Amino acid sequence: STLTSSAVRRMFIEFFKERHGHKVVASAPVRPRGDKSLLFVNAGMNQFKPILLGTVDPRSEMAQYRRVVNSQKCVRAGGKHNDLEDVGHDVYHHTFFEMLGNWSFGDYFKEEACAMAWQLLTGVYGLPRDRLYVSYFGGDQMLGLEADEETREIWLSIGVQPNHILPFGMKDNFWEMGEIGPCGPCTEIHYDHVGGRDVPHLVNKGSPDVVEIWNLVFMQYSRAADGSLHALPQHSVDTGMGLERLVAVLQHKRSNYDTDLFAPLFSAIQQHFRCPEYRGQTGVADRLKVDMAYRVIADHIRTLSVCIADGVYPGKSGAELVLRQILRRAVRFSAEVLQSTPGSLSKLVPTVAHILIMYIIDDNEAQFLSSLKQGRRVIDRTLQNMNGSTIFPGSVAWSVHCHLGFPLDLIKLMVEEKGVTMDTETLDRLALENEKVKTQTQESEQDGCINLDPNVLRELQGCGIAYTSDLPKYQYSL
Ligand code: ATP
Ligand code: MG
Ligand code: MG
Ligand code: MG
């Protein structure tokens, strides 16, 4: 059995959160906020740029970040990182993709970053070492930048074979967000889809056999408008791994389009367009145009859906214009190559939503369903034992809220359905006391509550839940 894409994503986040103490930060929208140097968010680090540059407001929550993990929606069309031309021709460049990343802001540096990446890929995901190649920055004489021998040594000490460690120049191993901004040498991890032989000569050569999967950037500089490099106030680590590429590797597919992130879209195309089926070939011959059209349309409909949901509409300038070009390319491939009828393109949107949004709802539902059952049991037992009273004890409601993640409104509703009123006075007092404790201890991340009802705890233990502080947070947070 292979991992689903949502399991792959979840394992990445959990690895850095649980094993290495990273804070989980949500994806920013694809429209950059307050950054005129970008058309679209093109990497996970975009939202953290002020931390890297040392310009973050010290009172903001972001200023506290030391270790962060996230999965960021990225669009690479227009601007410095523009992959629009590649889409459809190859099987691993998309205009929209998700970038999994971990960060250290003035915390750990090269050694730990490489060790964690290696541990995740080989230990957690179980990738064979002989399929992996790593690259490092080989220096640039003209710019007076030295080779990053330190990183080479680190990979050697981790146990990577010397002929799987390769130096490259500015183009591949010096990462820059845009024309200006944070940048630095990087080390990348590549995966050999074929195996059985050593192929260092295929790394970074555009071969579909050996594909770059993860980039670990050591942020040390900022590039100014005149092109000069300046040292940053602190050393940071910024990594990015393409989810679609990683999923292809873990689902043993040679093409990102054959994974569960795209396959349902291909079925939807065939169903709605009534066109020949996808055969998964790349090339230029006539028949292959159909395959190319599938890839372009699937890619572009994802980008269109995500951008529109984030408030970027097809239009006449900037990111809007780029989106319009993407839409028109999709229309052209649909109408001319797959001979679709008008209105077919938008029929694919529910499938995009299915792949990119429904898993979030399903995951959350799964997390709450068992709590719902337990909470129902606690509420019903309490109602049975009220000895004729018509006021539901606030302390029980409070504990169900804290311990099982029930919204307070929902408990009130469930109680009132049984013709009983809530002791809101007690409930409000408990909530207020809890608020006070939280502000005093300044633990914004603390979801735990005080004043839990011992009877409820006993009840929960009866259901097989032990009350320990290491229960998953969602079980007792809103
Ligand atoms: P490539 O050399 O393949 O174009 P890159 O060096 O431009 O990739 P980075 O800027 O290093 O990519 O981004 C980090 C990671 O994001 C890559 O290692 C890759 O896994 C993923 N990635 C980059 N561009 C794309 C894309 N257009 N579609 C899908 N994944 C991508
Ligand atoms: Mg690229
Ligand atoms: Mg590259
Ligand atoms: Mg790269």
C-alpha cells in the first residue's frame, strides 16, 4: 500500500512539529501581501521575508518564530521563477504546486538541516539511499563567492557516497527569491527514478529520470537593487520540497500527473470532454498533443481555481494578466486539441476542490467524530443524573469544551434540545478565569484549560481516554 498525498503532507508537518519542535504556520494566500517585487507567492519563504531581512515588527507574533514548518501554495508563472513554458512538456513542472518547507530563523543551521532532511527522506518515508543525490554550492570566482565545502563535509559525515555529492554553480545552487531580496547558497536533494546504476551526470540536466525534490537554502545574504550582496543579520535555513514530486516518488510514479493529486482530474477531463484517453506520453508527435493537452489543462485549472479562490481574477495587468494568459492557454488546448464544448473547463473545478480542499474537511471530521461520540455520552449521562434539575452544570460543559474540542455554542444547543438550560453564569466565569491564566502565563499557543471537572475526566477515562497533557491538541482546543 502506498501513501496518499494527504498522508505525505501530514507526515512532513508532523515530523518537524513533533520530532523537532517546529511551529506549524498556515499557507499564505498566493497573492503576495505587501511585496511589490513579486507577482505571485513563489516559495514558502515569501511570507517570512521580513524575519530573514531583520525588518519584522518585534511586537508581531512572527518575531517570535524560531522553528517553523508549513505547506505553501505556490504559483510560478511570470516573474523570476516562471515555469509556464515547461508545463505540459515535462511531467514535474507546474504553474501551481505546493511547497513543503521547514525554517530556522537564527536557530539551527546547516548540519541539523541536512540531518533532519536525510532522516525524513530515508527514515520516515523510507527512500533508498542509493537513489538520492545531493548537490552543494561550488562557488563563483567572478563574484568572489567560495565553495560551500562545509556542506559537502556534512553530507559525507551523514554517510552519503562521495560520488553522490556534486557541486554546481550560481544557477542551481545559489537560491534567490527575486531580483532583490534574501538569497544564499543551497544544497539540493535529487531522486533517481530508475535505479540500478550511478547517474551523477544526470543531476540538474533536465532528465525526467533524475528529478530535484528538495532545496535547502542557507540564507546568508540579501541582494540590493544595484546587484550587490549584503550579509543578513542572522543565519537562517529555508527549505522547500515540491509535494507533487515527492508524492510521485512515494507512489512509485515517474510522472506527477500519475499521482492521486492529478489522476482524478484526468478522469474528469475524459468524462466531461469525451476525448481520447490519456496515455502518459511526452513528445511532439500529433497523437501526443492529446497527452500534452491533458497535462496543461489539469495544471492550469488547478492554478485558476486556487488563484480565484485567493482573490486573483483573470485581468489586464500584473498577476491578473498572467492568470488571463493561463486561462486562455487552457481554453485553447481544450477547444482545439480536445475539441471540448464550451463550459467544459469549469466542470473540472469540483474535482480540484475534491483533491485540494475536501481532504482538509475529511481530516478534521475524522478528528472530531470520536470526540463527538464521547461528548454525547458525557452530556447524556449528566442529563440522566441531574435529579430533576433543569440547569445543566457549567463545569461539565466547560470540560467537554476544553477536553473534546466542542464549541460552547454547540454544547448549549445539544443541551437545550433536551429541554434543559445551560448554567451560563458558571460557564462564563470559568471561561474568564481561564482567559486570565492564559494572559498571565503569556502562552498564546497553550490550548489547555484550567478548572476541569473531575467527574468528566473520570467519565472520559471510562471511555478509554487517559487524561494526559500530551493528548493531541485538537482534542481539547477549539
Ligand atoms: P527546477 O530546477 O526543477 O526547476 P527549482 O530549482 O527551480 O526546480 P526551487 O526554487 O529550488 O526549484 O524550489 C524548491 C522545490 O520546489 C524544488 O526542489 C521542487 O521540488 C519544487 N518545485 C520548484 N518548481 C516547481 C514547479 N514548477 N512545479 C512543481 N514543483 C516545483
Ligand atoms: Mg525552476
Ligand atoms: Mg533546480
Ligand atoms: Mg532548486
